[in-house]
Amino acid sequence: QYKACFKTDFAISPDDQTRHVLRIRLKPGTQPVYRKPFRLPQRHTQFVQEYVRRNIALGRMRLLREDEKEGWNAVTFVVPKPHSTDLRMVTD
């Protein structure tokens, strides 16, 4: 009934050349926070790898250059979607 309210296809249209850049302003003196990744089951690892590959191919994500890696790391894990067998990637 409400399908028109929720966007399910986030693909970038060929005529949309807009690039969205995430900028996070940090307080002066802020130090990078690194959290050790959780060990994921093989099924979850495969899901994350495919998710990242697909989003890079669609232009939604890109790999960081070496000079952009500054020691920050957030924990990523996978949870089942409610009422479904599908998975969802979560980053904390």
C-alpha cells in the first residue's frame, strides 16, 4: 500500500552526475578511534564482500587511497532483517 513512500532502488541514474561527499568535522586534537573487527561467519563475510563490490560498481562507495587511511576503523557486523532470511550490514 505504501510502496511509493519508500525508495528501494538506490542506483544512480546515468544522467545524475552528482557526487555526494561525506565530511565529518572533528574537534581539534581528536585522535583516531580504531575498533578491532569482529570475526564474521563465512556467510556474513561473503555478504559483506558482495555488498562492497556491488556498491563500488554502482559508484556508491570507493576504496580509500593509502594517504586517506588515517587509523580510523568502525566495527561492521551483519544482522538478519526482521521477518526475512535476508541480511543487513551494520556499522557501529
